Amino acid sequence: MTLGNAELYRLKSDARRGLLENDLILQRFFERHGAQLNEEDGKVLTQLLALDDNDLMDLLIGRKDSVATLEKEMESGSFKTVLQKLREK
């Protein structure tokens, strides 16, 4: 089941970050995949958007493959899928 308009709007609002680079990556992600996001994807994005800007940037550009606060969650297939989509050029 895909996310509703309200949930998608909330995620897009939460995606406005302090680092322009994060904003650009997240904006591109929502343009490409926003209409197909499901509830599990929404949970993953909520967890990612709760990170501080530098940790999020490290994950988005592949400088790090995990962060301490999300190590367990990052083992799930849905987390890996969302992160891979975020990293698409």
C-alpha cells in the first residue's frame, strides 16, 4: 500500500535539511520514487531523517554504510532498498 498524500507531505517537509547537498539528494529521491513509497519505506525514511545532517550525508553519499544509532535497522532488506534508491545518481 502506497503512502497517502499527508504522509508523503510530512516526509517531504522533514526532508528539508540544513545541508544543501542533503536537500538535493532527498528532493531527487522524492521526484523519482515518491509516488511508489509504501508504509515500510516511510518508516525507513523517518528513521533516516531523524539522523543529524552529517550522519545522513555520510550514508547518502556512501561514505559510511551504517551509523551506530541504526545498526540493527540497517540490516533489513527494506532499509537497504531505500538507501540504495537514495544513492542513485
